[in-house]
Amino acid sequence: MPETARVCVVGSLNMDLVVRAPRLPVPGETVLGGAYRTFPGGKGANQAVAARRMGCHVTLVGCIGDDPHGIKVRQTLEAEGIDLTHLRTRAGEATGLALITVAEGGENTIVVSPGCNAAFSADDVASARGAIEACDVVLMQLEVPNPAVIAAASLARELGKVSILNAAPARALPPEVMKTIDVLVVNRSEAARLLGLDSTIDPARLALRLPELGVPVVVLTQGSQGAILNHRGRPRRVPAHPVTPTDATGAGDAFCGALAAVWPFKAVARSHEEFRDAEEALKVASAAGALATTKLGAIASMPKADEVFAAAATMKAST
């Protein structure tokens, strides 16, 4: 993908409140943690920064409140050089908020209060038609309402753009909408939920079943176990880049942003050569996801292109 590639991210923006603890509490338990820190975040914002740090031109379509959190989120994204022409500020509404607990070793739990993300609509997406028309890849997540996601996917298909959906948090979309998506990215639990299966099922089996949703290319992420790419029954596994994790909060978003940045957007792996390009893209995404676990926070942990490509160069795909 050329350095001038354009990615349009349609998604959520939050403020993350992060506290570290020796371990995650079980239901009904109180665990004492350390001091909390605040970081701008949200899947849309995180993935936009990830793609931007890979060298892409990035436009972010979403909404924030006019509260202090919203002001800080906007300032952070402006400093990253992201096009915020279609970032709407909703007067009198709260910016989304994520409460994140991070245990030793990087494992985390996240609860999101959507704030004004819940009011993000198909009309908001329609008003950003020009941004989608000008991009190469449309990247979406499910922290905003279904009508907005459906509108973005439909516009991408109408305008001939590659659409990538990170179906997180997992919830059902109409089958006819799934068929407009070019690339689906999910983790193990999200895949199981979309398929109506038990999350203990072997990831390789889940990856083989995911095309049943009607998406031609599916990617199943497995954290420290890497990821599986399946294009019409041709699965390929890419290992994770080895790191010592600190915080896994931004790993999935780093993966998705980097994947959008390097995806072979001229076609969706329709030929063997382009399928190989997709494998290379997966290596880059896997490296980005791993590197993001080495720092605390989400946006703060998104790696730069040079370190991502250096890490990806050491990785090999396997069947």
C-alpha cells in the first residue's frame, strides 16, 4: 500500500480511566489497585491513531461531548495529525468513558459507558460521504450503534472501497450487511458469539466457520498465539511477535489500524498473489498488536511504522 493511502475510520471516541491491580477481581470481590490514569481512547480513536502512525492519511468520523474529556480527546487526535473534519461535538452531552482494570501481565477488563457514541447515527455517516469517497479503506467497529455501521458499510460498498469490520464488542448484524463487508476481524470470544458457538471451541475450527457469516476474508486474532487468516477456506496462521506484555488494552486496535494501513486494497485477495499480500498485511498487523502491549494505555501504546515493519520482518506465516 502506498504511503499516501487514505483510511476512513468510523467509530467511537472515549476517555479511558485506567487502574493497575495485582490481579483482576472475581465477582463480589474488592481488589486494591494503584493510582488511576486517564488516556484518550475508544476503538475508533485508537484505530485511527494506529493507522496514522503507520503513515496513512486518516479521517475519523464520530462524535464527542463538549465536556473536558471531549476537549482532551480532540486535542490528542489533532496532535496526531488526524483529519477531524467529520468529528462532531454534541453540546450538553458526555463523551464516552471506559473503565479499565489492568492486571500484572497485561490482562484487562473493560466496561464502557458510551455517552454520546450511543447517539451516533446513519445521518452522521451520510454527512461524511465525501470522506468515504476519498478513502481507500473504511474501518469500522461496534462501539457505535448498528445503523451507523450499516450506513458506513453500505457506502463503502456503493463507492467501491474496501471495508474492514472489527466486530467488537460482538453483536449480531443483519446477514445482508455482513455480506457487504470485505474483511472481518474478531477474537475468539467474538467469533464464538457471532456464530452462536461455545467460546471453548478450538480457534482453528472457529476460523473455518467464520466465512459462514458471508464475509470473504476473516481474521481471527489470538493474542500471544498470533492470528489466523481465512479466505474462502484457505486458512493461514501468523504467529505473534514475542514481547513481554505490560497492558493489552490497545492490542486489538493496534492490530486493526495497522491492518487497514497495509491491506492490499486494490482487491480483496481475489488472486493467489493478492492472498500472499494479505498474509504480509497480517504479519504487520500482528507485529503492531504485540508491540502495543508493551506500554500502558491505548493511544499512547500505538507503535510507529518503523518498529512495526522491523518486527514484522522477523515473522513467518505457517499453514
